[in-house]
Amino acid sequence: MRVTVFSTKPYDRRFLDAANAGLRHHLIYLEARLTAETSNLAAGSDAICAFVNDELTAGVLSQLAGQGIRLVALRSAGFNNVDLEAARTEGIAVARVPAYSPHAVAEHTIALMLTLNRKTHRAYNRVREGNFALEGLLGFDLAGKTAGVVGTGKIGEVVCRILAGFGCTVVAHDLHPNPACEGLGVRYVPVAELLSSSDVITLHCPLTPDTHHLIDDASLGLMKRGVMLINTSRGAVIDTRAVVRGLKDGIIGSLGLDVYEEEADLFFEDLSSRFISDDLFARLLTFPNVLITGHQAFFTQEALTSIAETTFANITAFEKTGHALHTVSVEKIARETR
Ligand code: NAD
């Protein structure tokens, strides 16, 4: 298959080339993000390969269909950036990588928690400057605290396992309780109870109309004062403006983000020689108790290997049978959320 691969960095190409070695799909690598302005770059291909901030809107999908694109192979688990209704209308199949390394994201989540709690990022700088004072570095024991996990699918389950290992009481909320989590002693509770009882809250649900701004002013009003909030799912699961208010009021004691509502214009690029024009993001950076990483939770060797292999498994299956291995469609979502 001839595949135009959007939003690629040198590291993507390394892992994709390795996985394609025996397959010999013809890959056209582009650094550009897929938008209405760049979609014509896919002309002549059978498929496109896209990442988390590529824009697969109705307009873009219509342009891609007009160019003969028959498959969108996502290099991600999340598919909130794809208008699935439009894909169906245009006759474009959509495939994703449903599972690569849940450990990668879960372990990064825990890294954010531990760093925020024990302030190792600040201690690192202090010690390098010969400052061995401890004032300002006080943390708390995670053992004995209540951790609330929203979404206990593949990633949430690993997070529950690690937190249970730390000696936390783990409560969770999900549309479908996960027996493996229940086996760990995780107690499923309504979301309001999770928000009001947790010392640490971590989000692992997909971005859907139901979870959009799940964390807003109303839900902040239920939380314990000084709660730690971690989001490695998708930016728009939290209302960033409400969270900034929560930080200023002291409701949120610390905030760890790997994703941000408007990350498409920021993340994955080196903007260090420019200024940040997003005032809300710039405001977040002013809080000493906020730690942000640029959508790197997935970024391990194991995850990139698995993403590349599953992406080509989807493309090769589509080439041979007309069906990708891991399709995502309106019908499938309706069945799964029933
Ligand atoms: P998954 O499908 O295995 O699990 C998601 C869970 O969320 C499911 O159990 C589902 O029932 C639950 N859920 C759905 N709607 C819910 C709701 N309204 N309330 C509570 N729970 C709800 O997915 P996963 O592999 O665990 O990934 C979770 C999310 O993590 C992805 O959708 C993606 O957005 C994000 N992610 C982020 C990164 C990163 O690098 N930061 C990498 C991979 C995935």
C-alpha cells in the first residue's frame, strides 16, 4: 500500500521503518500535521497514517476520499480526533492501535504523581546549585491515601495495580467495572463519591461527549481541599479554566498534565525560541505545583515498537482482505457502549 504518514518525527520513522522492513509498504513521511490545509499532500496514496493531533474532520475526510484514500490508520489508541460519522459517509475505514503498552502510560502517570508529591524536579535543581534546604519540598506518604481512578480499562487497570502496591485505598469509576481491578480490592463508586473521597485523582477514560469537561467547576466543588489531580488521558476531559480557578483557590493542591485541551498548536514541537501565545497554558506554567509534560506518556521503546507493528498489521490486513484488524466505527462504538 502507498501510505502518507502525517506528523512524523525521526523517532517515528525509525520504528515504522523497522516494522515495515519485511512488508515493503511504500511510505511517504511528512512532518506536517494533517489539517484542511495539508490534506492534499496525501494525493496518490491509498491510505494515510495519523497521530493524536491530526485533524480528521468531516471536511478533511471528504478531501481525503476525493483523493482516493480508503484507510485511515491511527498510530494511537484514542480516536476522538476522527469524525467517525463522516468517515462512514465517505467510505473510509478507520483503524487504530487499541493496546500497545498500557505500562508506558501508567508508569508515566505514577512518575507525575511521585514527582509532584516529592518535588524531585525542584530538588534536582536545588542540589545542582548547592542548595540542600528542604523547605518547600514536603510531601506525603501515598500509603494509606485514597486514590481515585476514572476509567479502568487497560491503562487504568495498571495504574490501580501500582497504586494498590503502594498501599493506597483505590476507588474507581467506570461504565463497566473491570474484574481484574475488583480482584485487587478496588471499590467501584459513583463519580461524585470518587471525587469527594480521593486524595489523588487520575483520569484514564477516553474523551467522549460524556467525559468532555468531566472535571469542571461543579466537580471541583466536590473535591477534597489540596487534592492531587493527574490527567494523562485527553486534554478536554478537564476544563482548564476551571482547573486554574481550582489551583488559585487551593482546591487543587497539585496538578500533573501530559495532555492539554489546546495542545495541537504546542506539543511535539521545539518552541523554545518563540513565545507561548496561549495565555491559559502560560498561566498554568506559573504555578509551582503544576507539572506538565508534552504528551509523552506513550513514549517508550516498547510502546513505539508495538504501535508500529500494529499499524502495519492494520494496513496489511486491509490490503489483503479489505478490513483492518482493529477498526473503529460508529457501529462498533454503539455496540461497545450499549
Ligand atoms: P481503554 O479503552 O482500555 O479504557 C478506557 C476505559 O474508560 C474503559 O474501561 C471505559 O469503559 C472507560 N470509560 C469510558 N467512558 C467513561 C466514562 N464516562 N466514565 C468512566 N469511565 C469511562 O483505554 P486505555 O488504553 O486504557 O486508554 C485510556 C485513554 O488514555 C485513551 O482513550 C487515550 O485517550 C489515553 N491515552 C493517552 C496516552 C498518552 O500518551 N498520554 C497514550 C495512550 C492513551
